[in-house]
Amino acid sequence: MKKLIILLVALATISSQAWGAIYYVDPDCTDTNPASATVDGTAYDPATPACTGGSDSYYVTIADVNLKSFSVGDSILFKKGETWREQLTPPSSGSAGSPITFGAYGTGNAPIISGSNLVSGWTVYSGNVYQATLTTKPWVVTFDRTMGIKETALGNVNAAYEWFWTGNVLYIYSASGDPDTVYTSPGMEAGQRNWGIFINNVDYITVSNLHVYGTNDSAICSQYEDHLSVDGVTVKFVGPTYYGSAAVDFHEGSTNASITNSTIQYTQTDGVWSKSANFVATGNNISHIDGPGADGIQTFNANSITITNNTIDMSDSVTSAKFCITAAGGTGSHIISGNTLTGCPESGIFTVTVSDIVISRNLIRNVQGSGYGISIGNEAATNNTTIQYNVIYGCYVGIMKNSTYEAKNLNIYNNTIYGIATTGRGISLGLSPISGKVKNNIVYSGGTCDGCGVNLGGSSIIGGETFEMDYNIFYPERTNFIRAMNWSTYSTLAAWASATGYDTHSNKDDPQFVSTVTPDFSLQSSSPAINAGSSVGLTRDFSGNLVPFGSAPDIGAYEYIPLIIPEPSLLIPEAPSNLRISP
């Protein structure tokens, strides 16, 4: 009996640690214990929801939640359809397997934690420009949750959604009249708090299914924490308090942080910035990033990162925004894979002084201006960079080694590069010592400059190392479309192969994509790329298909998979035997 009691107590303890208590946060209830960690009631019914008639504990304000020392495994759930104009600062840590969770309950739209306050009491300043008193400087202003445009001087406020703040007064443009009556859903809002959620020196925290809007700096900021998980969160309308902030910022002392399945929009800073070791960013949707130096996702001296299956669209960036994904520094293995990157201002993927990195199966398209699909920009020598099975089109340079520092074991396999600018290049690895392999790539370049297909000008082979180029398709041949390490240029693939010994098995013919209009860069059945590649140890193509399907890997990012129609006899079932029909 004694052993049974001990076992039951142990199970109860484990259950308590795993599940914890649930606290509900409902602003429609009465704050019976203001400025206190004591719950405001213990008869809450979340199903109704109602402040009485149940048996659960509830709070009304985030300020009171911030005072409570929660136990491991506890959940603090915010009521859907409600807005809190406060900052959430988790006060205590969870543990491995039993995090403290801040999430949502009920029906309707996700709960909002807002860094902005409503601004009212508008009066006419001049013409269609209105003014209201606001003592704290805002860095973000929204008009019924449409992002405002900050002007540099009051005289420039002359068009829809423009604003300016000076001398404790906010000025906005409103052609339709009094902002108090024009903007009511929810109204004019101005950033008054730097952060929506600030995690400081607490571990094993999960933030899920919340919306965080209208902060002057980061919507979510963390430092000196371990195992912070941000999942299913929506962040919008983030201002640039200082250069280097981000909508979601995993800052100094962060480890094992992750952001997954979240949406980040309308930020004037980086979408995500991380210094966390073992950082994971997966399945996020990031768009409308527009601010000085802003990136979609940036890691800085973060060891061992995984950035996969994110969608980043910076097509509407008009200021000096930078890259869709940046990995700067850090040790350990780095993986950037499966991302869809559109309209990046300077590069789709930019790495700086990163070794042991694999960049694979990314779709990078329509990079702005003279930008690059993938850019390797080192401030020191690097080792072990693999770029494989990416599809890159509509940019100035497809793959660029943008540094004079050596790149050892740089391997570029099975990429498809199309639609390079007239003066751009498909693959450019010039000006630095290199070693590695360039194999199984398709470069379909419209460029007409020297080295527009491939540029190795000014590069050299690292002492004691080797460099190989072969089994590629470079189309079409153009005058001087290949540039060698010694700056010599070649107008035919045959002349290049004869002079250098590179690309002796490569091809100059049209790779025969299914469509360059749609576009669809998979291969037609008559493509010269089919079974024409060399094995480099890869087993899955851009789409995840098995490699090789035929006698050898195909060249380019797509393995050709023929449509197999079974013989008619295989589609007709055999007649049943011993069939009996009973009345």
C-alpha cells in the first residue's frame, strides 16, 4: 500500500508539472485586486465566457499577470477578440517539457497586445492637416490599422496616411474630415511602448496564437533566455526606434530560440533578428519590410541556425532595405532551405563569414535592381559552403562570391539560374582564392557582358586544394560569355573546355524548360539535361523527388519524372470467381 501511495503521489506530481494550472485573462471582468499578483476571481467560466459560474482563476490586466510567479507548465490564456494596451513581461520560468505558455482561448479574432494607444481630441491645424496632443514620441502611427507614413517635416504632411510628431503634438493628414469620426475601427493609434512582449532572464517560455501590434521598437524582444518558442503569432506595425531593432528580436544571451508558423508584416526594421544559438525559423510568412538596413530574417553570430520553409516578400520595399535572409557569423552547422524569397532589395540570401553552411531548395525570384540571388560575402576565410538545388531567376547575378577572402570547399550543385540581367552574371566566383566543385548547374543567361555566363576573373585555386567545373549547361553561347581565372574570355563552351580542362562534359544547348513564361523550370522529356549530370551524393531534388530517377542525375534543380500510365490490363479488375448471388 505504501508503495502504491508513493506511486500515486509521483504520478500526481508529474501530471502537475506537465499540465500546470490555467489562468484566463478577460478585460470584461472586474479588477478586484489591482496592482496585485492575486487573481481577480476564481469562479471564471471560459466556455461561456463569464466571470462567474465556473471554477477557474482569472486576471483582468497584463500588469497583474506580470506580477505573478507562475509554476512550470502553467498556461496564461488571453480572451480572443480583446485588446490590451500594455506590455507583457513574463515573470517566471518554465522547465523542459513544461514551459509556461502565453496563448489564447475563446472564439473570434486572436487577442491583441498593442504597443499603441488610441489618440483622440483632434482639431484642425491647417486645411486637411489635424493635430492632437501626444506627449510621448511615437515611431509608428496607424490609421484604422493601416500603416502610416512618417514624414520628415510638418510641411510635408500633405497626402493620405502621412504624419509627423514634434513638440508633444501629433499631426496627420485626413482629407475626409475629423479623424475622431473618420477613423473608428479601432481609430487613430500611435506607438507609446517599445515592446509588446519582453522576455528577460526567464527560460522555457512559449508564446502562441497572439497578435502583437503597434510597437515603437520590437513587438517581441528577448534577452538572456533559453528555449523561447514563438508559434502562430502575428506581428504588425513596428516602428524603428533605433537601427538594428527587429519586429521579433532574440537578442543578447538568447539560446535555443524559435519562431514558427508566424506572420510578420509592416515593419520598418528587420522582420526577425537573432543572436540565439540553435536558432530555428520555420514556416513563417514575412512581408512589407521597409526600413534602413532592414532584412526579412537576420542572424548575427548565432551558432547553428536552421531557417527553413519561410515565405519572404520584400517587393514593396522602397527605402534602403537589404536582404531577405542574412546569416552573419556564428559557428556550427547552418541550414537555409526551402524558402520562397521574392523581391529582395539586394540579395535573396546573403552570408557573411559563415562556414559549414548548406543553402538548398530555395526559390529566389525577382531580386530588385542589381541584386544577387545568393551572395557569399566574407570578412574572413570560410570553409564548407554548399549551394544546391536552388531555383533563381530575375536577378542581376545568380550566385555571387562577393569577397576577396578565400572560400575553401565551395560546392555549387544542381542549381537552375534563369533570366540574368543584361550586364549581370549567372555564377560569379572572381577575385578570391577558391576550391570546390561547380557541377550539374543550368545557367540560362540573357547577359551580353564578359563573363555573363560564368565569371572566375581574378580568382585562384587555394594551395593544396582542387577546383572542378563540369556537367553543367550554359545557354546560350554568346561573345565572351565565360571568363577564366586569368581574365581570358571564351565565346564557345568548346574553346573554354579545351583551354582550361573545365566543363569537358558540359552542354551548350537549350535545357528545354517546360515554360519560361509561367515560369516552370522543370524539364521537358527531350531536355539534354536528363541523365546528363554527375553524382555528387545528393538524393532529393528541388521538389523532393528521388535522385537519380534514371541512369544518372539530371542537370539543374529538377529531376525529370516522366508521367507513367499503367497498361490498360492493369486497370481492369479480373472477373470474380465463385460468385454467388443469394435471394
